[in-house]
Amino acid sequence: MSLTLRPDVCATDTADGMVLLDEASGRYWQLNGSAALVLRSLLDGGEPSDAARALRAAHPRLTAERADDDTASITSALLAARLVVSS
């Protein structure tokens, strides 16, 4: 499942992650580096397993189970906030 940003959501990289702005509502979300890494992977067409592998590569002490759980949590939160859509 890859993701795309909703048309009225823009993303900007920051020094320690990413900021998402919902231009329709004026609300914004700040993602930490790990959440930004997962989102970038999914926006680039990767599957959740690819995002979890990227997360583990960035954080070698992270277990595969934790990386999978974190990826699922991040994905669910982004979908629930209606910042992204599944494509």
C-alpha cells in the first residue's frame, strides 16, 4: 500500500523530520524523523515492509516487530488525520 498526500496537503522537510500543512483547514502536523522516513518511503511507492526496513536501517537496534508496529501506527495516524490516501 503506497500513499499519496491529499491534494490540499503539502509537505516540507525540516532538519529533524517533516511538517504537513492541510491548506483547507490551516492545520499542520510535525512529524519526527522516524515518521517522516516512513511517510517518504510510502509516498515513493514503497510498501509498509519497505518502510519498516528503512526504519530498521536508520535505527539498527530496532526489532523487526517494533519497526512493523511503528510503521502501521504511523500509517494509521496519517490516514485517520486524512492527510494521505491509500493508492
